[in-house]
Amino acid sequence: MPGRNLFAVTAASFIGFTGFTLVMPFLPLFIRQLGVTDVGEIALWAGAILGVTPALTAVLSPFWGRLADRLGRKIMVVRSLVSCSLVMAAMAFVTRPWHVLALRAGLGLFTGYGGLTLTMAAESVPPERMASAIGLVQTAQRLGPAVGPLIGGVLAGSLGLRPAFLATAALYGIALVLVIALYDEQETHAARRDDAEPSGAANVVPFRSVLAFENFVLLMGVVFGLQFVDRSIGPILPLYLEEVGVGRPRVAVTAGVLFTIAALAGSAGHHFSGRLPSRASPRIIIGVGASVSAAGAAVLGLGLNVWLMGVGMALFGVGAGAAMTTAYTAAGTVIPAGAHGTGFGMLSSAALAGSAVSPVIAGLLGATSIRGVFILDVIVMAVLAGAVRRVMADGERLTQPVAGDA
């Protein structure tokens, strides 16, 4: 049964993230279709639209996580997937950029299932397999975006973007059915542990106590920085490709290929980092991953040709993927099982805050200098790598049992 639970969570993550990336990477082109022609104004709209959902979700995610600790993870994920499906279907019929902004704002009030699926994955396996389980789900969350932009690029070039929104809504519906039909919350690893605890013991860890766990605040900063850099490229890549000489008819497909390269490389980073913690400390893995990602951003900023940009996207993705999975796993090893929802919710808030701030700043920079976005990414990743190597405690290898569960 735990194997079926992990399959349900992984498959739902893959399908949901595939659907999301059918359309979001091409948002600047959709804004142009809605009547905005100025490049700077397009970048500002794209930044605001991409940023509003994670901004609102970042505020609510810890509370959804706490509610999931009390009521269960499954019902929270169902709520989120229903919201995603309805909003994406509505986006197919918008006529103004502010319509998209309003729908994305509404989505931010009810979405945020990514962090909850990581919680569910961590609780579907014994503690010593947590790193591989989290890596598997994050691999699925990256492989989805590897497939989505290619499909979305074809749809954008042939049928237009509006049908892609309806396809996205349908994919979220499939993910919803998988979670409802296959995930059994009574058979999770956490449920068996909690049977031996007094009633309500799983819910006694407050937010302040979670923040006090070793390295947790630093890891929140790591997740924020990684997500900030990762989401900075979306609002400006199609415009950047035009700037470096890619013809407008080929921009959508070229952007889709580059997003796919980054997603595939990121999924490889997620996957293999699930095996690395038994060989190296989290401090080393995160530091090296951030450094590799900084190198990739530097190559992208040069903009010499599309082939070298592909190399840059690969370095960018694999480094960020390895560092992100290691950060989540390191946090999961110090949080008691009954507080996983709260802890992963707070990590998700950090990630979502990065997702919210990044497109806005990228849009503002893109309105004056698109290359400035890549320079900022290099600086952020370099600072992140240095901070982790200097400040983070090595702790135990990540194959050790979760604190309090030994």
C-alpha cells in the first residue's frame, strides 16, 4: 500500500506539473495576444501574473500544512487540484491581461499542493528512504515541465494558447482522480508511527518550534534563493530569444526546447541527489549544486547562440535540482513526523515567496536590461553557495531516521 501511495503522489505531481507548463512558459506571448504590444509592458504583466499566485500561496501554505497535520493531507491536495482545474479552464476565455491576473490571484488562495505532495511522499516510506522518495516526487515535478513546454510549444504554434489552457484543466482533473482513487491515508508510514502516540501528539509542534530545528531557517533561505533564481527566467526567456536573434515564428518552439532541457537536467539533479546524502553532507551537496547553477546562469547571460544556451540551461537545472531536493530532505530529517505538514508548508512558503518575488523583479529588470536578470541570478547563487558552506552545520547523513522516530 505505501508503494501505491508513493505512485499516486508521484503520478499526480507529474501530470499536474505537465499541465501547468503547457501554457505558463509562453505567458508573454499570450499577453501580446490580449492586446499588449510594448515589450516592457509585456514583461511587467508577465511578472505580476506569474508572481501573484505564489505570493498568496506563500502566506497560506504553512496554515494549509498545519490543517493537513490535523485533518489529513489528502483532502488538502484534493482541494488544491479542484481549484487548479477550474481556474485553468476559465483562463481559456479571458479577454484582458487583468482577467488572467485576477484568476491567478484566486488560484493563490486555494492552491499549493506541491509541498503537500512532498509531505505525502516522505510519509509513504520508512525514514531511511525519505531522500529517495522526495527525490522521486521532485523528479516527477521536473519531468512534467520537460514534457509540458514541448507540447505547449506545438499547441502555441498550431492551435494557439487557448486550447492549451483547456488541456491543462483536463490534466489537473486526471491528477485529482489518481489521488482520490489510489492514495490511502490510513496506510502511510506516518499513520503507523502515530498509532503509538497519544491522541493529538502529532499536532503539538508550533511554528516557532519548527523554526528552532537545526539548520531549518537556513534551509528556508536556501529554498527561497533556489526558487527565486529558477523562476526568474520564465518571464523573459521568449523576449531574450528575440533579442539574441531568434525569429519570432520560432521563439515559442525554441523556448519550449530550452525549458525542456532545464527541466530534464533538473529532474536528473533531483533523482541523483536522493542517492548522494549517504556519500556527502548536505552542506557540500547544496553548495556545489548552487555553484553549478550559477555557472549555468552565466552561460545563459552571454547569449552567444542557442546551442550554448542549451548547455547553460542544463547546468542551471541540474545544480538547482540537486540542491533543492537535498534542502527539503535535510529539513525532513529534523522535523517530527506529526509536524511534517507544518514544516514542509513553511518550506513551501519560502519557495513560493521566491516564486512570487522573482518574476516581478525579473519583469522590472527585463523592462530595461534582460541580461541583467542573468547577472542577478549568478550573484544570488554565488552568495547562496558561500553562505551554506560557511554557516550550515554538517549534521548526520540524510539516511538517518527522522528526529523523534528512532
